[in-house]
Amino acid sequence: MKIGGFLIRLLENPNLLEKDTFSNLLLAIFHLDEELERRDFNRDLIESDYKHLTNDINRVYSSLIYEWVNYLYYLKLHYPYMFSIAVRTNPFDDNASIYVNES
């Protein structure tokens, strides 16, 4: 299944749609995907297009970070063993490691 199909399946889930911030993230991803899909990257981007795409990417990234932090909070409260691996494999940490640090 392509990423678009996966995202559409997420949009079909009424439990996820009840969460406005997650819905906003999905819509931002759809918008960015559409912007990127329709552009010809064999040509140089003009400054206004560059700024527009930068804003779209920042919107997705900031929404994604917000959702990830909320997800970590949920895991910490309800599933500490899953929280541990999520923190150890943090996608925002270049030095993240699956291995448990005993220090």
C-alpha cells in the first residue's frame, strides 16, 4: 500500500478524526504531498515557491513533533515498556540507540 493509501485509511478511522490536531497533521501531509507531486523539480524553484514549500514542510514537521510528544506521554502513562523503546530510538536524536544504557 502506498503512503497515500495508508493516510486515507487513517482518515477513515473515526477515532483518529475526533482528534483535531491529528486530522490537521494528515491534511498538512496531503497538501505537501500534492504540492511536491505536481512540481517539476528539473527546473529551479522560484523564491515564492521555495518559501511556500518551506512553510508546508514546517507545518508538517511541527505537527508531527506535537503528535509524537503526545504519543510518548500516552505511552509513558499506559505502556512504560513501549515508552522505553520509543525514547531510546528517538527519531530526533542522531545518537539514539536501541541498546539500554545502564549509566
